[in-house]
Amino acid sequence: MITTVLMIEKPLVTADVDLVTTLHGEEPQSIVVLMRPRGDRDRLLRAVDDVALGEFGEAAREGDEPEGEDARPPAERGLLRSLDALRAAGAQAVGRVVEDHPLDALTAVVKETGADEVVVLTEPHYVEEFFRRDWASRARRRVGVPVLKLFAHGD
């Protein structure tokens, strides 16, 4: 059985579930999902990414997202929906919301589970990727297993 740690920042859509659950063909898969609420931590970088993609309306709406404690309940609901979708696709799936130090949590989960790989599934983050400060780039230097960066599909 392949054990994958999956880092996400928004609920999985059907295309994402299909992508993640078919990476290894028919091999049984156990997935540990770590979801980080977006909140206000990286609002400026997300707005810059939206402008770079020509999504000016999205850049203007960045202030509408829940912040702090208000960001956790939507993240928990999104995590539960994602876990249900992964299970429906045949994977064993567990997960949790990670608010502080997501890369520390990722490293710990990889060690605890003996994970075979990490998959980081996020929207493009051009500024962070350019400077190699995105989750995937930083995780590659820390976790000791292969890290695959995939772009999440839209809603």
C-alpha cells in the first residue's frame, strides 16, 4: 500500500480526487490529508498571484475570506468533504486541519506514518514559487521522501 501525505489549502474537487487517487494505478492507497486554512497570512501574495493570472476580480475579493478563528470551521468542513470524496474513490483517508507551522506538521506526519511520498496540491503561487518559498520547494528540503507539486483544479 502506498502512503501519501497530501497538503491542500481548499477542498478537493472531483478532478483533484481523480488525479490523486490514480497516481499509482490500481495500487491501494492510504492518504493523510493536511489542510491549512488560508486566512489572512498570505493575502497579499494571493492577490499578486491573482493579478499575475489576470484575475483582477479575485484579487479584489481577497479581503472577503475568513480570518483567524473564523477560518477554521470552513477548513474543517472542507477537510471532511475531501476525506469523504477520497474514501468514495477507494482510498483510505484521514486528515486534520493544520494552522501553525504546516511544514513541521508535514515532517512529523511523514515520519509517524512512514509515508512514501508527499503531494502538495494548491493553486499556483507564482511569487512563492519563484523564490522557492512554496510548500513543495520547502518540503523537498525537509521530509526525506519524494515531493510532487500539483495544481488544484478550480471549483
